[in-house]
Amino acid sequence: MSRTALLILADGRFPAGGHAHSGGMEAAVASGGVHDTASLEAFCRGRLHTAGLTAAGLAAAAATGYDALALDDAADTRTPAPALRRVARRLGRQMMRAARATWPCAGLDHLARHRPQGPHQPVVLGVAARAAGLTALDAAHAAVYESVGGPATAAVRLLSLDPFEATAVLARLADDLDAVAAAASDAAGRVAVEGVTVLPAASAPLLDITGEQHAAWAVRLFAS
Amino acid sequence: MRDAAPPPALHPVVPHADGPAHPAGVRAAARLRATHNGRATTVPLLHSDGPFHLRRLRPRGERARVCVLGAMSAPLGGDRLALDITAEARTRLEVTTAAATIALRGPTADPATYDVRLTAGEDASLRWLPQPLISTRGSTVHQTYRVELAGSSRLLLREEQLLGRTAEPPGRLSTRLTVRRDGRPILDQHTVYGAPTPAWDGPAVLGGHRATGQLLLVGPGLEAPPEPVLLGDPAGGHCVLVPLADGPALLATAVAPTPARLRRLLDEALARVPGAET
């Protein structure tokens, strides 16, 4: 593996459009659910162990070389809220463009050809990780880091939180991030034998509910 | 009553990763099967077991109805419970429970398993409308729902959970719901609430609400409302009704401060489904 490739893939400056999304944070701030550093941490921890785990499982499975189209279907069955499916596909399309330019490979071409509207982002992430010579665990790490990094950055902008404190929140989550990435990667190691049902399907009701509510807002700062 | 030797399971119980159940636990597999005799739906198989006492209710129109009565306190720690419900081709079946299911710790802190299988054949209509499951302090329950639907069948499933009784933290409640239609997965979802699950009541998951639930509708002719249905507000409880990716299927998801408020939201969501059977 190349440690540098992982840094590039997980870098918030990787041009995959993630900066426009708050991962549910904008809705959580609007409802008062997130209002300070402690509630930011609770949000990130909850998102990590639900949507983050599920995304990491899909990304890790894709990085093993498992059928990416089957994983894209599995992502659909794990994403009941249509607003969140649209977001995942839009992000997937954007990441696809960046990844194909960065690590061109047949796997990305194949996935792009069969999902012209954009595959779910974690699946693209996993295929890109594989193209970059990364492992399933690397892909899971990139996915879990993104699942909390985006919302934390958004909270800084939405609440004018101290960016040092927001970064400290991410640092405090490091053990959880490692554990969730390892669990996702373990599940991905079984997918070839046991099929996609072995992958995590952890879900958070509020993320689904507020994801739909947020998509209906007339004016919003973030796309999700 | 709980001392009675557990009868052998009539069908394989889904294995769980938690190892063997505590010997004190009850092992029970209740089954019921509805069939169409050419004129009406009948329920020729009604196999009560352990805590599940199955009783026929008076049919409502052409719909056969069965009620699950709690014959003993369950699930308790270490219990392995399974309920297998089949609505064969062309039947109309509704299954309810007489009272809330209360998960208690029991004599051991071992997890209890509660596996519900729902199967609907061609042109069948199956409704599973139990009372809420209440997770009480110290209990651990791993619940699975495995739903298998023929392409022309219809399903109405309601599932409600109350996390802790008044002023009580809940136990741990894990629920895996998998729904397949014509053999194809259409919904796969896993929720876990209660300590030590990280941030389960935080602003990304339940937002401090104690009641959560879902309503799933599947079947041909089901029309999605033109826009996603958004009900309620963050303080009083809220709910969305949305189409799944691989329809025709609609899912309402709600969180609320009380079970009564939760039920109102789910009822309201159901009322917003055009042409939903009532």
C-alpha cells in the first residue's frame, strides 16, 4: 500500500465535492440538536457508528474487488431516504470524475458505464482505493474519517465553533474511528463468501428524517 | 411455567454470534400459516409455543386475524424466541399482539433473541401490527425481522420500540430488518439502541426521543405520494414517509417523545398513502 495514496484520497481537498455537504449537520444545527462542542461530538459519534459504519463496509468491500454493481444495489437497500440516495449518487459521480483522473482503471470505467447517474459514493471510494493500491482497511478508514470530518467542518461554519475544538473532537474519536474501520473491513473480508448481507446496515432514524426535511428547505447553506 | 422443558424448535432458529443461550432461557418457535381454501382465508396451522399463545380472532371482512397473546413474561435474558408467519397465495391475514412486548433482564444478563419471519405468497396480503416492544433496564435483545414477499403480495408492517419505561434507561435493543421481494433485497436496516451503544440517543440517531418506529408498505398498485411526506417537528416528534429505491414500497420512519405520539405520526403517515388498504 501507499500511505501517500491514502492521504490523497482522504484529504478534504481531494476534488470530490464533499465540502458542499454537511452530512446532516445543517439540519441538526437548525433544530438545536447540535449547538456546542459536546453535542457536535455526540452527533459525530452517532453518525460514525451508523451511516459511517455502513459506508465503510461498502467501501471496504469494493476495495476487495467485490462486484461493485452489487454493492451499489446493497447501498440502495441500506438507504431508505431518497434524498440521501440522491446525495450519495451525486457525491459518487463527483468522486468518480476525480478518481478516474487520478487513478485511471478498468474498475472505475466499468462502474461509471453501468451507473451513469452516479454510483453510491462509498462504492466509488472503495474502487478508487483499490485502483490506488490501497487495502480494504484503508478504504474503510477513508470512509469513516469522511463520515465525521465533513459534519465537523460544517459545524465550524454553521455555529462559528472554534476550529481547534472541532479538530479536538475528531481526535477524541480516533479510537472509535479505528474500531469502526476495523469492523467494516472484517465484514468486507467475508463478503466474497457470504454475500452483501454480511455488510453492516447500521442506520440512524434521525439522519433519514432530517435528510428528507433538509432537502425540502428553500434556502440552505449545504447541499445535504 | 417458565420451568417447563423447552419443546424442540420446529424450524431452524437463526444462529446468532453471541454463542449458546443460557440454559435458563426459554426456547420457543411459534408458527402460523394462512391458506386460501378457494372461498376464504383459513388458518389451518396455529402452533403456540413458549410465550407465544396464538388465538384466532373474528375475521374482518375477508381478512383472517390472529392475535399473539403473551403466555409468560418474555423475552428474558437467554431466551431464544421465534415467530414464523406465512400468508400463502391469495390469503388476507392480519396478525397483532394483545399487549406490548416487554424485554426484561431476567435471571441473566445474556442476550435474548427474537426472530420474526414473515412470508407472503402470490396475491397474498399480510399485515403485522404488533404492540410496541419495550426495552427495560438491563435487558439485551437481538431482534431480527426477515420478510420474504412474492412480487404480487402486499405487506403492511408496523414496528414500534419504546426505550425504557418512564424515567428508566433502556436495555440494549438491536433490530435487523431485511425485506426481500421476489428474492431481491429491497430494505436492509440495522438499529441498535441503549448503552453501551455509542451516542444512540444523540442528535444524529434519536435526538433524545424514547420512542421510535417504522411503517413499511409493499405491494403492487402502491402509489408514492408526489412529494416525500414530512410530519411533526423535532420537539414533539417527527416522521417521514418515503419511497424505497426498489419499489413499489414506502417506508415511514418516526421518532417521538412518547409511544402515543409515535403511533399518531405513523397513523398519519399511513393516511397519506394514496390507495393504501385500510
